[in-house]
Amino acid sequence: MNYEALQEINIGQVQNLYDYIAFCKYYFKQKAEVKDLKEFFREEKVRGQKRKRVKLIEEKKENLKEAFPFLFLNFKSDDKIAEFLKKHRNTDTTKDFPLAFLKEKILMKDEILEQNSKTFQIDNNTLSQIQQISGIITDQNNLKNLVFKLPQYSFAVWVKFKLRAPYFSKDDDEFYIIQNPILKEKVFKVPMVRGSSWKGALAGAFKKLLSEEINTDDRRKIIESYLRIFGAGSENIKVIEEYLKEKSKNLKDFKDKILEFMLFELGIKVNKDSINKIKNSSDEQVLLGELKNQISSKIQKSNLPIEFQTHKGRAIFYPTYFDKLSLEIINPHDRRKRAGTAPIHYEVVPKDTEGILQIVYIPFDGILKSDEELKSEVEQDLEILCKAIEKLADEGIGAKTKLGWGGFEARKENKICCCNFGIEKEFIEELKEWELCQF
């Protein structure tokens, strides 16, 4: 990237974004004699054809070169220029025309300017090295070897995906050439998605699945899987646990935390009667009974079940690394002047870049459970985790997801669930969009 102050402006060589910005800022001024794009071209009838031929007006070519000199470099012929002018002939003023050129010929990177794309390719050796250090399986055929070494009833989810839109997550680097650098690995400087980011994004996808589910039993299953996969360490759960273990005697605080836990942690819809029942109760057993009804779980007199105690989750979320970098610009416009105020630059991973999502699930806390109970839990967790990944693919990961950024997709052969146990037929049907590897 060139520093703007050191950039030499060649008004006839506008081929990329940086040249364009410099052209608009330091050269372009709406000429008084250029009031309408229609004055630069004319349409002629062609014998035997319904479609009219568009040609530049020779007498006006010099005026056009003076106003928009870059057109003659970026189009192969005068007829192509005339077609482009005709397409944008309805712009209100010729001052809007450079913006049309920006949108169609630079930001969209059509075939004329494809060679000037600002995509930066990361060295393959660097990418392979950082993936190996992080324990990421790059060849799906090796996934079975990984799962084979894990304790029984473990599984791995492996997805090789392609971005449907740019991905951005801001780095905390304060010294960078643009104001919004993308998150990179500290040593190799490779763009990445942290494992903790995958965990947080998938936890959010779980909560959306929960809010969309109507059936009480299915909601209970989602909650149980959520707490087994991601663990439980929130302050709300800690307060509930401490009170039940008689470490805290603050009943008011306990009631508030029960409501916060049900509303914000689990996303349960609590009606007015339930709220009043909790608020007005001074009996611990009544509160525990209401909590039991709301989260559909078994509660003992002195302790919460293991799913609701503070504990780490069963899933390990690996980082994702990408091999490409690019630049995106968001340019807020003044509503009155209809002109950009201050372009905001974003360093991004461009659309169509591939990455690997890898999650390993180990039921380390199931040693005291029967095989039948543990297998049922693991199958349930696998099914809901795969649904959450599908949900996240639509919603997107990272920043600017409301603009459509961060969405991704994967073909069935690149979505693999590898288990070291046999899966029941009913769950195989639920996972029909995934490739299953079991032994």
C-alpha cells in the first residue's frame, strides 16, 4: 500500500483503488462544459438488427479525455466506453460518474481490472507450518487416526469451508498502516479465527436454536448439550452453586441470579407468574422447584447436577487460518451532498477463501456414567452441535455480520463427523447432510 502523500498521481493510469482515491481527491472537478453524459455518445441504427449501435462522438472525445482520462486505458475500445457511458447515462450529475466507475470497475474487479486485484497470498509453507503447530488436520483422511487415539465416545467435527463474503475481526495492533487491521497470529502474521471466537459464535448459535425451538423436551436437550459442550462458568451459575452449597445466605441475590440465568444465559421465556413466584418466595425449596420446572433438569437438595456446576466443556475448539488478505472499503455518504465523507478501510480475508473448522469432543466427565447414558448424551451433543454449525454458517462469524460478512458454506464431502463408537440409525438420519466416519 502506498502512503497517499508520497503517491504520484498519473491521471491516465487509474487502474486500482488507490489511484482512484487520489484521482478523486486531487484532480477531479466537475467541468462546467460537461453537464450530461449523453453528449459524449450517440446511438445509430444497424441494418437488419433491432439493437442500436452505440458510438462515441469524435468531436467530444477530447472533452471526455480531459474529464475522465482513465476510461481510455481501462476499456479495450471506444465502443466499450460508449456502452459504459450509455449504461450510466441517467446519473443525476457527471460528478456521480466516477462513483459508478468505482463500484463497477474497481470494487467489483471485472475482467478488465482483475489483474490489479489487491489480494495478497500467504505462503503455503507458512500456512502448513502454523496448522501443524496448532494440531489442525489438513487431510481429512488423517482424521480417523486422531479420533482413534481418544477415549471412547469421543468424536471430531471437521469442516473445510469456503467464505461466501469477506471475513473481518479487528486486531489489537495499534501500529498499522490502516485503522482496521484483521486479527493475525502473533508470530507468523497469518489471518485467523481464534478457537475462542468459534466457541463464542457457536454458543450464540446454540442460543438462537433454543429461542427458535418450541417443544419443551427439545429445548431441554439443547440446554443440556450447551452446558456439556461449552461448560458452565458464568457468575450467575457460580452464585446458584454457592448458595446451594451453603456458601452464600443472600436470598435476594440468589433470586435475582436465578432470573438472570434463565433469561440471559439460557434464553428461557419466563412469564409474569414465574417472575412473581420467584420474587415473592422466601423458601429455598420453592425457588429450587421453580428452577427445576424452567430448565427441565433434576435438582437435588444440596447440589446441582454436573451439567449446571461450574466446569469446563467437553469440546476443544481449534483456530482457523487463512491464506489470503484483501482490502474492503465502507464509505459513509452525506445525505445532503450525496458524497462520501471519509472512506473506512478494512483489511479482510476475501470471499471464496477456504478455511478449516475443527472441533474435538472428549467426554472426560463421563467416567462414572453408564455406557448407555453416556452414549445417549454424546449422540445428542453431536446432533445439536452440527445444527449449530449450520446455523452459524448462515449467520456468519466475526465482525460486520449484519452486512453479510463472515458467512460460509461447505459441500457434504467436506463436512465430516468422525466417531469412535457406533451411531444409532435415528441420529444418522438427522446427520444426513454430513459425512459420517465411525468405527
